[in-house]
Amino acid sequence: MAKPRHEKRASQRVQWQLPASMSFRGSGRAQVELKDISSRGLFFFTEARVEQDSKVEIVLMMPPEIGSFGSQWVCCQATVVRVEDKPGQKIGVAAVIDRCEALPQI
């Protein structure tokens, strides 16, 4: 019988499967597909090569369930904490949100 996994997340994740835009390494830009997000972190899929411990910036529409930023466009600076690179699949990336700012409405 398998042991239950210990939950490490400090806040509840919300399933949020929308496209977003990511920039990394100062000049690279890529589209990502969000899987889930919380007020402290997110998980997404991308075809771009991203390294663990790298800094990324992601622009996305925040879900309404997420605190003070819900239902608005935000820019999040995050640190990659895990990369899941399986042959034949998009790369899965888990990142901790370092800072998040609301974008101006246009």
C-alpha cells in the first residue's frame, strides 16, 4: 500500500487552465498553459527550456478565488522550484511567486 504524500503547499491551489505569457533569462518569451495557481505559487506547462532556480515573469488573468488580485490581469515574478521534463511531453514547471502586481486596466 502506498504511503500518502505529505502536502507541502501553504495555500490552496485553484485549477486555472488558461494560456499565459512568460519571460525568462532577461529576453526569452514563451507561451505557457497554466494548470493551477495559488496566492503563493503556480504550475504550468511550456515548450521552453526552463531551469530550476531561474527567475521568470508571468502575465496572467488571476482567478477570482485568489485574494486581493482576483479577476484582474497581473504580472508575477517567480522562482522555478521544480521542472518535470518527460520525453514527448511539454515541460511541467512549478514556481513560487516572489512578487505579484496588478496591471493597469486599458
